[in-house]
Amino acid sequence: MAGKHCLLLLALVWCSHAVFNRPYEIKLQNNEYTDVLVAIHKDIPEDPRIIDRLKEIFTEASQHLYVATNNRTYIKEVKILIPNTWSKTSEYLPAGTETFERANIRVDVPNPLYEDNPYVQQKGGCGEAGDYMHLTPKYVVDKEYGEYNWGSYGKTIVHEWAHLRWGLFDEYGFDDPLGGSYPHFYVSTSMGIQPVRCSAYTAGASQHAVTGNRCQVDPATGLPEDDCRFYPHFSENRATGSYMFMQFLATVTSFCHSDPEGDPLSYHNREAPNKHNSVCGGQSAWDVMNKHEDFAGGANPPRAVNSTDPNFILLQKSDFFRIVLVLDVSGSMDGEPILLLSQVATRFIRNTVSFGSSVGVVTFSSTASIRHPVVSVNSDAVRNDLIAAIPTSARGGTCIGCGLRKGIEALEATGPPQGGVILLITDGEETDSPHISDVIPELLRKEIIVDTVAISQNADAKLESLAEETGGLSFFSGNGDSIALDNAFTATFEETGESTGVNLLSEEQTISGRQTYANHLYVDNSVGENTTFSFSWLDGLRPTVRMVTPLDLVITEGHSMYDVTSDTITIEIPATATPGKWTYNITNNGPDNQDITIIATSNPVKDNEPIKVTAQVSTVSLDYSSSQLAAQKIYAPVRRGYLPVIGAVVKVLITKPPDGQVEEITLLDNGAGADAVKNDGIYSRYFFNFTADGRYGVSVMADNTKGEAEYIVINRARSNGALPMNPGTGYINGGNVHREPLEQFQRMTTGGVFEVQGVPSGGVNTDMLPPSRVDDLKVMEVSYASSSVMLSWTALGDDFDQGGPAHYFEVRYGRHFGQLADNFHGSASINHSQVLQGSLTSPPEPGSAQTIVILVPDRGDNVTFVFAVRMCDEADNCGDPSNIVSANLEYIPEPEIFTEASRDLYVATNNRTFFKEVKILIPNTWTKKPEYLPAGTKTFERANVR
Ligand SMILES: *[C@@H]1O[C@H](CO)[C@@H](O)[C@H](O)[C@H]1NC(C)=O
Ligand SMILES: *[C@@H]1O[C@H](CO)[C@@H](O)[C@H](O)[C@H]1NC(C)=O
Ligand SMILES: *[C@@H]1O[C@H](CO)[C@@H](O)[C@H](O)[C@H]1NC(C)=O
Ligand SMILES: *[C@@H]1O[C@H](CO)[C@@H](O)[C@H](O)[C@H]1NC(C)=O
Ligand SMILES: *[C@@H]1O[C@H](CO)[C@@H](O)[C@H](O)[C@H]1NC(C)=O
């Protein structure tokens, strides 16, 4: 039954670039960071100045890093990966496991959201490493421009390093055109209106970013108007922290800390409602760093060094991708497994391997042999020879080490083995020596990547760690799951960025005897080049396929595009496939059930960024016994180039042990729970419904079935990223960002495999799991007139971010920030009678916005309230208290717009005119006051300004 269920869910499944990227592992030992990988994208025109400048920038950054971490770390070794599109010189060593996709620091064309702003792609929570730092060629090369905008390169890189390495967040307010903004000002319970800053000693003045005028306070928020910014004083500023705030100030040389004995000038300001405090629960930068393995327990104590200069290693990728298929032909593979493997490997060689790549075939059982040496695939004849070498029968023991050794031998026969890939596929545990562990040192020394596919729960437990250690990927395909196996082959090929192919559709169907199965797929206009559909079967009579294109052309048996072999029908659409709905019918011509695998691949249309889906999990192995609250986070970025696709329907299918049951979860991009940033195109969710120990396979589908998907289009707008020195530069005109609806598209990708151990028998008891912590609490509006405050946040689920709405929530408040921060439970809580709008007891569905208007007990001068919330389930498991927000309840008169305007008019007309008299007509629906004169002939309709 379980197997059937799986097939049903896998019906209509689309694929795309299936890359499960894990960043290159930066090492820290004895205060020295090594293996820092900087990679230049292959489309960046050759410019040796980029390399020279990278050396200068990282030398400078290392020096500042040493000081900023109190002599505890610096950068000892940087690898610069030069693309193979640049000229070759003997100075460059051959690249091994280094790829652009895995680089810690990318030099690439600008992300339109950030332009030349350096930034770090962060999708995790507090203390979780970022994915990569992105620098543009212009930023790297044009020193004058870079320093003018962002100040010292070395210090800017240290700021970004803190995002990348230690999972810190910005301590300044910023405007995010996609909705994840943080305020520039707040009201402190002890000091009134304050700029958001760390430390509070950072001196400066506030002014309107466009007009340069004094800022006015907005009565609706009790805070300075939207365009107000804090301008730091560049000279005589005393603040020594923080790097996460304004690292470009000359005196700033450290991160904020919370040590009362430490330097007061970099003391953490936990009251500022910036992203760092919201996400990290008010912890200082050093509080978070001290929990990171780099510094935890006093690791890497201060050490005097003679020089902080890094060594630079220049690497270049080889022109051709080399892969050896190392296939298990031991006895347990006999029958369907080996036939399936043979079919998928054949499809891989026929359709996926691009012209000029090199492929070889090795098989192993108790011993191993090279079935076909590594050769360059440069003709159909070569493809056919390789296909002929794919095994179709199996017997004997399992010596995985033998297979690996033969794989190395096959790679070495063609030149230096560095960067070569072994794709190891096996279903069993190793029985004969040499073992995997015997061969690992050689693989590491020779810098060979091993990707592994476990094709049963029983496959050797060391496969995933073998892949991890050698920088490879690992996959799991349950018994008979040809889709997962196919995805694994494709992902392996795509991981190095060699392939432009987009795997469109993956579908496996069981069709009853003499029945016809009908389905369709959408080809969107970002792909369509050289589109190929293949229909494969393992047994039974040859089925018939009938396909109808969006232009109503029928393709079926006898058509020139319809190609038939003994186990596969291929339909190849020359040039560009018409975007739209492609329907297909498959007829089983035999009397018995027949399993058919349907795969469609395509390529991006020229000069068009395809929509891509990738998938990642937060950890590849999870020990449930060590923490009863362990959960996996699953992420799926859906993007077009660097720009996010929002509003897509993104689902993850998790194949669970022991029997391959499939659980489906919808991922969200709403900035709540597991999702760190709203609308960044990275969809996330927790997964914790573990049923048993073993391998969990992850695949992700994205489509636009709701018709709400949009692509963000930007004309000159800058989101966050490094803070420019002039606050006016970062000023965003919201009109520059707009959204374009997307047509129907569908994608699927594999997120690889993760392993879980220590699951209690009977599975996880979700009653123990609390809702997640709210970290996006905001004050939407403050009203002096009604003594009320409107709060809003994203609702969470009963268990973390899912499982139905939470049962209830608590809002607590006070007049002193410290009291609420240190003693949430002892602070006053909002009761039902204070709720003017909304309800305390019926939280909405997880992921939706929750808004509540509450009455506060006081208002007037110096009246400031702070608030925090937490959500609870019916078993009274509650999330941690949220971020803390404040509301200013003083009386703020309407802004004196006309007084200011009159002054400006006077100046603008060279002292020739100004407003001497302005009549304000107040509607009769407002309270009558003795100071209002009767209106006479004045009406709203005749007003000059309404
Ligand atoms: C760091 O090293 C410098 C000399 O390189 C020294 O002056 C300074 O006191 C050291 N700081 C710490 C915190 O050890
Ligand atoms: C620093 O330099 C001195 C003199 O050149 C040398 O004796 C010492 O070993 C060096 N120390 C380190 C840690 O490299
Ligand atoms: C499409 O196929 C043609 C002919 O085989 C080939 O020349 C072209 O490079 C292919 N285009 C892409 C994007 O792969
Ligand atoms: C598929 O079969 C159904 C029912 O037999 C038919 O209505 C439909 O037109 C067929 N579609 C194609 C593409 O042949
Ligand atoms: C959790 O897993 C069990 C066993 O696979 C399944 O029956 C149940 O429906 C899952 N719960 C949810 C909320 O999906």
C-alpha cells in the first residue's frame, strides 16, 4: 500500500537543476582560517585586476578580523578559483573539489536587488552560517568607488564575514522593498526617541534623507517620519562598536558585547529593534560568537602572530567534466534493481551528459573492473559504446573499496585526478575489504569528489559521510524508485555548473493493462530549447505515446520526432518548444500493469534566466536522542538568476523509513518559523515527524498552480547589504521595484538525503513541541487619542511552524525595557478587556498575519510601552518570548507641513513669496471645539489641498 501511495504522490512531478549545494568548508585551527574559497563566475570577462584586488582586500580583511576578534582569528589561506573561460597560466593549480556553486565568496554580476552592495545570502537563524558572500567585479576592482560608498574594504569584509561565518545580523535599520524592513528609529523606555544603533555611543544627527530637513514625528507611529535617517559624525565619534552597525567609522574596531566590565563604548544596545536583536533575542554579537565553535569554551584564545597576511592559492577549473560511474553488481542487485540502474544510466549517457564531457564505467562486487575507460563523449558512437558497458546482471559480494580504487584508477588514466567525480551507486553493506575507510585518505589526497546514491535503506551507513568528506552529494532512492535515481544522476552532473540543462518532468506511473494514462505539463517561456521527453518501461509490451503540443500538433508513432528503442520512447522537440500546455497520453498495450517512467528535460532559451529550484536541508544527520526538540529545516530557493520568485506553491515530499511512506509539507516564504526572510524566494519549513531511524529522502516541487507567482523586477533600487556611509545613498524609491506575474511553470528537484537516529519507537510525540518563537513582532500603529497600540506578527503553528493554529498566545507589556526583557513571565499581560480588535484565544492559521489592537493603561509625555508575545499549544508548551517592540504614547501634534513648506517656498522663490495664511477646514464629523470658526462658503470640494 505504501508503495502505491508514493507513486500516486509522485505523479506529475517536474524537475529542474537539482543541486544540493553545501558550501565549501572553511577550517579554523590554531586561530587560522584556511580553505576560504573565493570563486569568479565564468561569465565575468577576464580581468587580472580582480585577482590582484582580491589579494589586497583579503589581506586587509585578515588584519581587521584579527583586531576585531581580539587576536583570536585571522585568515591564513584563501583559494581563488579562476574560471576556465580565462586564459590558462602555469601559475594556476588544477582545481579539485572547488566549484563556483560551493564558494564561500562569489565574484559575480550584481544581484539587481543589491547592485554593487556587498552582502551575504543568509537563510538560517541566529548563529547559523550564511550561504555565500557576493561581491561584484565593480566593487572588487574600483577601489575609489568602493571606499567612497562603503569605506574600508577590509572592515566591510569583516562585517560580511560575521554574517557568513557566525550568523550575525545587521544592527542598523534598513528598507527592504520586498517587505522585510527594520526600523531606523525607536522609542526607548528611558531615553525617548532614539536612532537604531549599536553602541548607543555612536554620535550623529537625524535628518530627512531627501530634503535634508529636520525630521518630523509621525503621529500614527510616534516615531520620526519614514524618510528620516541617522547621519553619523565621521570625526570625533567615540563608539568602538559595532562592526554590525557602522564598521566604516574610524573608531569602530570591535563587535558589540554584553560584558559589564568591558569597553562601554562597544556595549551592546539590546533595546534597538534591529534585525540582530529581533532574530537573536537581544543577544550581543559577542554573545552569539561565544556560542559558535570558533570561540565556544574559550577556543582559539588570543595569540600573537608575526603577520596576519593570508597565503593565496590560485586554482583553475579544468575544461571538461570527468565522471566515473561506479556501479554495484553484487548479488543483492540482481533482478529489478540492476535493470532499473541500467536504464537510468543509459538515459544519463544518452541525454544528460553534454558533448565533450568525459565518462567511464566501473563495476564492483567482490572485486572490481573497469568496464569502459574514461573517454570524451564526442560522438554518438562513443555514447553507444559506453551504454554497451553498462551492466545488466549481478552476483557476488560487496567490496565498495574495490570499486572506489578502480574508479580512481580510471580517472588517473586520463590525467591528474583532481576534480574528477565518482558516482557510487550501491544497495548493500560492504562485505569485503578494502573498505570505504581504507580508501578515503587517497580520495582526499587526490581531491576526487564522491557522490553516493543509496538505493535501499540497507545500503552502507557510511555512504553519506563518504560524500560529505569528499565534498560530494548524497542521495537516496528507495526500492524501485527510478525518479530519485534519475534525479541523483542529473544532480551529480549539474553540481559543477557544467550543465545548462533543466530537468523538467519526472513522473512514474503504473498503468493498468490496456488502459490509457493522460496528463499534461507546462513549458514556461524561460526554458524550451532542445526539449526532450522520454518514456521508459522495464517489462511488458511497448506502450504507445500520443502527445499534443500547445499548437495542436499531434506527435505519435510514425512521427519523425518519435524515436523508439527496446525500452524507451524519446520525443525530441527541435529548436524551442512552444510555451504552454503539452498533453500526453500513454497507452499500455499489454494485459498486465506496467510501470512507466516519464522524464522531460529542456534548456534555457538564449539570454533568458530560467526559473530554478534548488533544495537544501539544514543537517545531513540528526541524532534525535540528544535533543527531544530536534527538527530538520528544509529550504528551497526558487529564483530566476539572483531574483526571487515569490507566491509559488512549493511542496516537499519526504520518503520516510521504514517502509517508504511519503509525507508532504508545504514550504513558506513568510519570514516566520523556519523561514528567516520574507519574500526572498527561499521557501522553508521545519520537518520533525520522524517515524523510525534511517534515511529520509527529500524532493521538492514548485509550481504556479495558484496563479499567484510573481517575479520581482527592479530598476535601480538597493535593498540591504552593507550599509553605505551616506544614508541618502541607500534611499529607496519604492516605485523602482515592481512585480511581474509569472505564467504556469512546474519544477522538481532533489534535496538529497538525511539520516536520523535515536527516534523513539512509535515515532515523535509532537505534543511535546511548542510553537516557534515569534521574531517579527511589529507596532503597526499607535493612537494617542484612543490610548491604543496595534501589534502585528506572523502566526505560528501548534508544533513549531505547523500542525494547525497555536491554541492561544500571551501579550505581555511594561514601562521598562529591562524588566520585560529579563522577566517576561513577571510582566503584566494583556487581558480580554484590553483587546479592542482581534482575539487572544483564536490564533489564525500558521503563516498568516495576526493583528491585534490593545488598549494601554496610560498615555502622555514620556509614556512608552514595550511589548512581547509568545504562542502556546493546548498542552501549554509555549514558544520563547518574541522580539520586543516599543510604542510612544505621547501626544504628537499633526506635522506643521505648511509652516515648513512656507519656509522652503520662500527660499525656492528667492525670498519673493511665502504662505501668510492657510485655512484648515475640519469636517463636522470631528469633535466640535470652541477654537474652530464657522466655515462659511468653504467646502471640501473647493479646497486647494485636500
Ligand atoms: C593583540 O595583539 C596586539 C599586538 O599584535 C597587542 O597590542 C594587543 O594587546 C593584543 N590584544 C589582545 C586582546 O590580546
Ligand atoms: C616571528 O618572527 C620571529 C623572528 O623573525 C621568529 O623567531 C618567530 O618564530 C616568529 N613567530 C611565529 C609565531 O611565526
Ligand atoms: C540544441 O541542439 C543543437 C543541435 O544539437 C545544438 O547545436 C545546440 O547547442 C543545443 N542548444 C542547447 C542550449 O543545448
Ligand atoms: C487522451 O485520451 C483522452 C481519453 O481517451 C482523450 O480525450 C484525449 O483527447 C487524449 N489526449 C491526447 C493528447 O491524445
Ligand atoms: C506523521 O507521520 C505518521 C507516520 O508516517 C503519519 O501517519 C502522520 O500523518 C504524520 N503526521 C502529519 C501531521 O503529517
